[in-house]
Amino acid sequence: MPRTSPLLSSVLPPLICGTATFNSQYNPDPYALPTTGIVHRALSLGVRAFDTSPYYGPAESLLGQALDTPFVSNHFARQEYYLLTKVGRIGSSEFDYSAEWVRSSVQSSLRNLKTHYLDVVYCHDVEFVSAEEVLVAVTELRRIRDENGSVKYVGISGYPVTVLSELAEMVLEKTGEPLDIVMSYANYTLQNTRLHSVALPRLKAAGVDVVPNASVLGMGLLRRGGVPKGGQGDWHPSPTALRSAIESASWFCDSLDDKIEKIAIRWALENWIHEGADVGSRGDPASGVPWAKANIEELGPSKLGISVIGVSSLEELDETMKVWRSILDGLANGEQTAIASGRGSADRAWSLKRKKEVQERAVKIREHIGPWFDFAWPSPAADFVNRRTKSVALPTALPTPAASPLFDDICQDE
């Protein structure tokens, strides 16, 4: 069967809201987060795509609850937003890429997300299983796509960019059909740009349509307060010496009355818009014109590189969206969009000034990072063993605590 029409790159928005933060890995109690409020605010700000996974604890269910509300149903038709989820990863040391598990996992995600179809399904963290297992899972997802349409586009995700490239090449060689999408995380940041330098030429040659860049802070490495420590403790795989180098870079940013995370977010989003454009998209860029679908062509470029952002609060979301829109203001025709959205032409001038400032500070930050620039930690670890021994069907439903506050309720409290 030919790949899905239209191409994913023609419809997927270039900004995706990730929900890995709706998980105890990043937050002590994900149920205490205003997850429904975050999703509703994101939609009201123009975000039209959400990334999740069964591996992210309650994230799928929390996202589904947020979408299954009058606010969403009254304002957004299902075809107006995109849901991206994953199969294959069950736990930190449990993976199941069998056709049986893939089918069961897709059905569970449909229930959790309260939808009749999934726009994108990735094989999750492919470096932990064999190439043969990946091929089985991709084949089964495509079979589901072709037989009942509950999956629209199929891809893979993971950390090591060489493995992602090898698998994309293998899928094309074995099936004659390229992957629709390959997502890497923590590989296009201030600390590591191997997604661009190593993977991008190979992924393009393998016919991959879309390559989102996720975790622009390196899973929380590039933060003033250090790596996140949620309910699972200190799980971050970065070595102590790398953390020390980032701490030194953070002190440098403090001396400029700036924050390393602010520089890191803007640098990654702004540069990937251009560097990832060949494997980017033409979907709604969330430029900020109130309640209007934006058009990338109005901003200048034909496609924008795609980024995935993750937030844990409404404040983080608002701040990230300000950065994103400021970046859009700096594009070729960004001034017109800034005016139409109510921001004004002065915002474009500020955007260009901040872009120059961030680029200069990024150079200095990398001097502090030193030999750790473009370092990639091992994934999986040398002693990894897949503890999954037998496929077991998922339960039809999992109990979940009460939903987080609605967006309207939060607004009333502000």
C-alpha cells in the first residue's frame, strides 16, 4: 500500500505539545498538575497537536480527559487537532513489539484518548529492541492503517540518531515504503546537535517525511536548577561531569541576568525551524491570530521545522508560547503576522535583537560545555535486559483519579 495521503508534512502543525511531563518521571504527582487547564489553554493559543505515550504513566488518560470536555467539543472538531502516541515501551525495562501487543496497545490508546483514530503512532524507543522486532511492529501498524484507518501515519522514536537512521533505511529497504515520521529527543539542543549533523542527511535519503525535534532542554539537563527529580528520583542518564559543565554555563547566564533554559529553548526552537525545514511541515503554526487558522506561507518559508514542547504549568506554557510567537515574528513576513495578532511591528524588531543575543550567548555557553558538546549518553545501558517475557493483553480500562481543573475554572480563579 502507498503511504497515507496527504503527506504528514502538509498537515502536521510545527509546534506540538508533549505530555511526558504528565508523568511521575518529571513531577512528583502528575495528578496534581492542571493538565486539563494546560490542554485547554494550549488549544486556545493555537496549538493543534499533542504527543503522548502509554509509557508516560497517566499521560494518555489525562490528555483524553482534557479533550473529552464541552470546552473542546464546542470549539474544536476532532479533525482540527492531531494526536500522536506510541507503542512498544511498557516500562523502564519492558518492551513488547509483537503484533499482538501492538494491536492491544492501539486499542488501549484509542480508549484512553477517547477517539476513533490516532493521527500518528510511533514505535517507542526503538534502540531497546532488535531491527526485526521494529519491522514487525511497523508492519502491524501499517496493516491497521490500511484495514480500518484507526492509525493514520506510522513512525519510530528513540534517542541514538545512528540507530534511528539505520532503522529508517532498513524499513525502506525491506518494505519499499518510507516511514512517515521519525522523532528524536535531546539531539538538537545547545549541548547536542547530532540530529542535524549526523541523522538528517540519512533520514532524508531514506524518504522520511517528517522529523520532529523533542526535548529541547535535553530531558531537563539544560536548566538552572539541574535535572528534574520527580517521583522516580534522579533518573537522568547524564554523567556528573556533563552536569557540572551545564552548571558552569548556567552561572554564566546568571551573570548576564538571563537563564540557561530561556536561551536553550529559544535557540533550539528558532534554529530547528530553519535547519529542520526540509523535514518540517506546513500545518497551522499557532502564530497567534485569535481563533483563526494560521498559514505558514504568510510567514515566508514553505515549511517549518517541527518541535515538541513539554510544560508542567500554565505559566510555563504561556512563556513558551511567547517565545514561539516571537520567533515567528522574526521570519520573513513575520511583521504582518505580528500586527494581525495584535502584537505590533515593534515585536519583530525585538525578536531579531533577541535572536542575535541568543546566538551570541549560545557560543559562550558551548565554551563552558567544552568537550561535552555533542556528547550522547548510551541508550540502552550496557547491562540492559528486556524483562518482558510474554505478551499480555491490556485491561479494557484502568482506574484514574479525578480529572484536573477545567481551563474555565482556572481562569475564574486567576
